[in-house]
Amino acid sequence: GIVLIVLAIACRIAEAVFYGDVGPDGVLRESWFLPLTFIFLALGLIALAASVVLRRGDG
């Protein structure tokens, strides 16, 4: 879970540094980093929630 959240943060930083602006020709430059940010974040939060639920079941 933590690894996926770290990957989400890395994708967000890459999006902010390399993409997400308007080019000199007036075209918006986007990449796959932004959707990957949300995918990794969602999967990471689901994995962490599942981990918490499974640990409670063991106790």
C-alpha cells in the first residue's frame, strides 16, 4: 500500500515538472502521469484499508 502511495506522489511530481501546462502553440500538454496518480493513490488506499481490516480480524 505504501509503495503505491509513493508511486502516486512520484507521478504527481513528474506531472507538475514535465507536463500540465499550455505550450507555446496554445495546446494543453497532458500526460499519463495524472491518471496514474489517481490510480496508484486509489489502489494504495484500498491496500492499506484491506491491511487494517485483515489485521483486526487476526486480533
